[in-house]
Amino acid sequence: MNKSPQFSPEIHERAVRMVYEHREECPSLWAAVESLAPKISCVSNTLYEWMCKYLVDSGTRHGTTTSDQNRLKELERENLELRKANEILKLARAFFAQAEIDRRLKS
């Protein structure tokens, strides 16, 4: 499966701005997206996703903003690291507890 080309943030911003400006001339957001997508050499669905993301980030549409999504990913990553650290500490505690019991039995 071919990976789609990566577009720079400047292209994202310019494309969204073009759709936003062109939106008034079209009957729907999708129609504006479909008319402009070929001009920037991207698929309509991609441009529509950019537009939806912009609308959420600007507060026009309900949803989780990009900054909130990034924060959630960061917290999930941190949570996973803490769970791993806790598991290591539990194993170490059990190891040292067993060593202490063995030491007492030998004495």
C-alpha cells in the first residue's frame, strides 16, 4: 500500500483558508472541499479532515482539539511508563522480601 504524500503545515493552513474563503460560493462544505482538492493535489477526504480539524481547533465544531489530543497521548504514555515502573517495584519488593525470609531461616 502506497503511503500518501506528506503535506507541510503551510499547505494545510493555505488549503483550509482557501476552503474557508470558497465555502460561501458552494452549497456545502463538502462541495467546497471537492472543488479545491484537485487544485492542491490531495484527496477530497484528506482536505475534509483538515477542515474538520480546523473547525474543532477553532471552537466552531464540537470535538477534541489537537492540543487536547496531544496532551492525552502524553498522559497515556506517562501512565504506561508508571505502570511498568510499579510492576518492576512490585517484583523487586517480592524478591527482597523472599531474600529476607531466606536469610532469617538460615540464621
